[in-house]
Amino acid sequence: MEGRILNNDQNNQDQQDNGSADQPNRLVQKQRKSFSKHVIGGVIGILVALVVIIGFLGYRYFDNATQPLNKSDQRVVQVEIPFGANGKKIADILQSQKVIKSGFVFEYWTKAHNLSNFHAGYYQLKPSMSLSQIAKALNKGGSSEPIQSSTGKVLVVEGSQIKTIAKTIEKQTDFTSQEFLALMKDETFVKSLAKKYPDLLGSAMNAKQVRYRLEGYLFPATYTADKKTTLKSLVTQMVAKTDVEMQPYYAKIKKEKLSVQEVMTLASLVEREGSTNKDRRLIAGVFLNRLDSKWRLDSDISVFYAINSSKSTLTAKDLQSTSPYNLRLHLGYGPGPFNSPSLMSIKAVLDPAERSKDYMYFVADLKTGKVYYAKDAAGHAANIKKVAKHNGTDENGQ
């Protein structure tokens, strides 16, 4: 009996000991479950907060992007929508042209409002316009060619090259320089002008290897670009002005057995080589004497045009440019004019001074503006030395 009682007591003691050991384990498990619940709850809370924040920010962004880019900006931006452009392409163009805030939002907004029947063409849009106004304009359709939407004036400066005129047009009108240069390469358009002004452009159309057929034929003057003026009509004004100014001289050009292209080419060189009427006439005489003697014209102006550069000095490599415009390397007039000459330079070519003195060279003193002329290489070398001594530098002359 005692042995059994002892055994029972031992069992009870063992059970008590085991219960004491399990109690901490259950407490730990309970704490772990509580911690897990808190962590899961916290994560869910953070995710919910992030969703709310992202949704709010997304709404703010979308709402902001549907507003005009700049309500106070009334500047007109000419935008070209190419044929076949889809909604995404159109939206990207509008954003890149700084007409809307977001191309993505514009594309989504137009789809949501069932506004997607857009047409190709040129549009005059403003950063102050709403998405609805822009979409309605695109639905209505644009013009088939660039249009000047506000009154402006374009000044073609004497001696300007076409690439310079392109920058002027972009600065003073709604047209871009790329649009202007593309029009200068539009053979169909140029041929239509030649048909309209055959006396002026006939020889230009026959010229070979020209960079721009209208180089030299956009007369230096101020032109008004009224509302609805097209780029073609603006260029036509310039060519028409040249034709008007040249009308009194076509007969004389023919009598001198010159072409208009040759006269305009020489005039464009004279324009940049001389500053006074007297010197322009004398320089024209030098060029004509050289041509009669089968000499190269040797004008640096031609080299700058040949290498398509406006830098101030030429290198030995520049002088060897194989471009047909390089008249330091090639005989004759070259392909055509180098800029838009003034009427003074044109008249200088048609009425050169002192050709009987047989001047074949000239060099200018850049400090004083004085031009020195010589009949032979020895006289020219002496003039160069004189100019170099005065300026303290080496000089090159023709």
C-alpha cells in the first residue's frame, strides 16, 4: 500500500512539474500570436494608407493634367499632325510641343470622352487651351500647309543666306525653320515659282549642284505676314519682290551675255566683299576681269559657303573643300548665289568701275575698311604687306 501511495504522489508531483514547464511555452505562443496579429494589422494598415495616398496623388495628377498647361499663356504654337498618326502619337506631339501637360492623360481623356476622330494637318494651338478645346480643334481639322496665325513682320537682311532667313522666320512668325527649309527643297513649289517668274528663275532652274535654288532670290526687305498668311505665300512675296527689282535690268543682263544666275552669284560675293558703292563696283570689276582671263575668283566667301560654316577663319583643309561652291578651287561662277544681295551689289555687277585699269587683285584693311587694288601679283603682295603691317597680323587677299 505504501509503495502505491508513494507512486501516486510521485505521479502527481511529475504532473505538477510538467504543468509548470508547459506554462511558459503557452505564454510564449500566445505572445507570438499577438505579435503576428499586430504585424499583419500594421502591414495591412500601411498598404491601405499607401493605396489611399497613391489614389489621392493619382487623382490630383490626373485632375491637374486635364487643366490647361498655362492659362495665361496666349502664345500660338503651330503643331503639325502627320497623316496616319494614332492617338498616342498625337498625344506625344502635343506634349513635346508644350501644348498639354501630359500625353498619357490626354490620350486617356479623349478615349473616355469618345473624342478620337482627329485629322492630319497644321493647327494653331495655345498652352492656355483646355483639353476639350484642343480635342475639338483636332476633330474639326487643320490646314494643309503652315499658316501664320498672328500679324508679324519678317526682315530679310542684305547678305542673308537661306539658313539665316530660316532662323529669322522661326523667330518672327509661327513657322519653324525646318518648315521653311523643307519648302526651299520642295521642287514642285520652286518649279511653280519659276513658271510664274521665268525671267528671274529660268537660269536658276538650269543650274547644277545647287544647294537651294532660291538662294539669292529672296530679296532683302521687310515683309508683312498677316493672319492666315501661308508660308508659301510669304516666300512668294520675297521672290516677287526680287522680280520687281530686277525688271529694269533683264534687258541689260541679256545684252551683257550674262544669265541672271551669274549676276546674282557675283552680286552675292560683292555684297560681302565690299561695303561702299565705290568699292563694290571696283570689286565687281576685279571679278569680271578674272572671269574674262579664265582665273579663279578666289573668294573666301565662297569657301565659307562651301563648308557651310560661319566661323571667322579658314584652315588649309577648308580651302581644299571639293564642294562646287569653293571658288578657290574651281573656275567659273560655281552653282549659284551665296546669299541675298542688295540692289546696290546687283547694280555694281552690271555697272563695274575702272575695268580698264585691269585690276586683278584686291585686299581689304579690316581696321580702316580701305580696299587696295593691284594689277599683278607683285602689287598685290605689296598691298598685303601694307595691310598686315597696319593690322599687326598676316592677311590674305584676292
